[in-house]
Amino acid sequence: MTIQENVSLKPFNTFSVEAKAKYFALSNNEEELLAVLNQYKNLHRENPQKLPLLFLGGGSNILLTKDFDGLVIKLNLKGISEEMMSEDEVLVTAKAGENWHQFVLYCLDKNYGGLENLSLIPGNVGTSPMQNIGAYGTEIKDTFVGCKVLDLESLQIENFDKEQCRFGYRDSIFKQEGKGKYVILEVTFALTTKKHKIKTDYGAIKAELEKMGVENPTIQDVSKAVITIRQSKLPDPAVNGNAGSFFKNPTTPHEEFEALQKKFPDIHFYPTGEMVKIPAGWLIENCGWKGKQIGNVASHHLQALVIVNKTGNATGKEIFDFSAMIIDSVKEKFGIELEREVNII
């Protein structure tokens, strides 16, 4: 493995912002990854100060606000395997470097159900458990079985099950105390082969299926509906750099929400057990940010939840500062402090 120096990270992040890595390496398999991590330890010994380490998957959930004064490893591990467990269940394992949407399409082509509502989510398989990605009433944890990880201290491989991952809303152990301690190598999902559980009640899926003239949807129909909805609202990163949803949807206790609803009767919400989820996009739009542009950065004109590198020339700091203004604006009007979903580096 060759570690390169002073490498541009612009091609490796979907915001398409310029930032340089002091050191950079591409790992195509576990052997190459172990080799580069051993080289990293040698660099550590040469550098008396701790040398930061950053792993990049699809680069779709990251905002680079400055050059990275350490080693960036681009994970490019590829491969998909299957194991039939019963007539109606198959375990499908994908390596970390597999593109998430292409993996979903692979499963749909095999008529494996469970991931169809997660179609067209940007990024790679390896980062999907980190924030428990979800959309349209489905989350990774619904089909997740386990993941193989590498302990970065011992360089030993471990296996995490669902309980160990401690999934929450856009959260997991890998964003908490496990952050920076492990790198995910592959992920295994339990999918259906016959008795699929079709989910069409969340969001605009049902309405889109009606437009398609579909009365008894298949998992493939649901996927097509989700893709159509997402493409109609979300910008293509190849055209306008973005990381999809920039903020998490906030949740609040019922009592606090009722007080908020009295003040804002038309507020959008989704009950989730003991809490109420409020769409961050609605909050942002009702603060006047939808379509608003400041310098090189804008809130997308069709989905206020998405921040875009409008001119293609935005810096990471410009995007971060823009997001900070949105947070302040929502806090001032609604008393709710939005939390960034995107990782800030």
C-alpha cells in the first residue's frame, strides 16, 4: 500500500468542497486496510503528536470545513454474499465499499424485501449502521443482523450484533463511545424472499403509487415510488453538491408539543410513542429559508432540509456558517435547537 501526500478530497465528498488530506490511501480489501493501518502506526511513531485518522465511504454524510492534517483512508471494499436461512429468509452480506443504492437494487432484482423504502439514499453500505439510516417508515435496524468491524487499537476483527450496536434515531454506538474506535468492514441484513412486509403509509408513497396506477404494490413498486419522490425533491449531488438531509428531525415530549401547537396550529408532526417528531424541513421553511441563498450556499428550493453548494465554489466553512444561521433562526422562532445530521470535520 502506498500512502500519498497532500491529496485533494474534493472528489471524495458529495458537497464537492475543496480540502486536502496530509496523507491519503485507498483500501480495496481487508489486507490492504491492515497494511495501511500498520504504516499509519509507523507515521505515528515519527510524529510525536497524535496523527488524526479519517475513514471515507461514499463521502455523503460529511462536511469538510478545513484541510485534514492526518491520514484519510478511502474504503473501497467490494463484494456481496448470500445465505438462505429458510423459505422466506435470506441473509445478505455486503462489504463496506458497496454503494448503498446499488446494493438495494441488487436485492430488489433478487426479490429480497426489506430495504425498498431506503432506495436512493446516498452513501455506501459501511456507513449505513453508523447513523441507522432511515426513510419512509423504515430504518436499518429493522433488517440489520450484524456487522464485522475492525478494532483500530488492537487491529483485531470483531462482530457486532443489533443489540451491541445500540441503534437510536440516526444514532448508534459508532457515533457515541465507539466513534473513532472501529471501522465497519461489512454488514449483514435479514431479508424476506416471499412474504414481504410492504410499508406504504409513511410520507407520500401511497399517493405516488396511486399516480402510478398500482393497487397491490410489490417491493419493486415501492422502490420506484420512493425513487420518484426523492428525485422530485432532492438535488443531484453531481449538479449541486449536497449531503442529503443536513439536520435531524427533532423530537419533543407530548406536553411541550401541545404548547407549541397552540402557538403554531399548522405545525407538522408525527407521533412516535412517548415523543412527537417534527419535520426539520417544515421548521426551516417556516423560518423563510427555503430556496434562500447567501453567497455560494443555499437551502434547496424544493426541500429546505437540504443545504446545497449552489455555485460549486462554496467552502466547507461557508456551508457550516449557513447551517448555524438556520439553527439560530429556528431556535429563535420555535424554541427548538436543530441538530446536524452531517458529520462535521
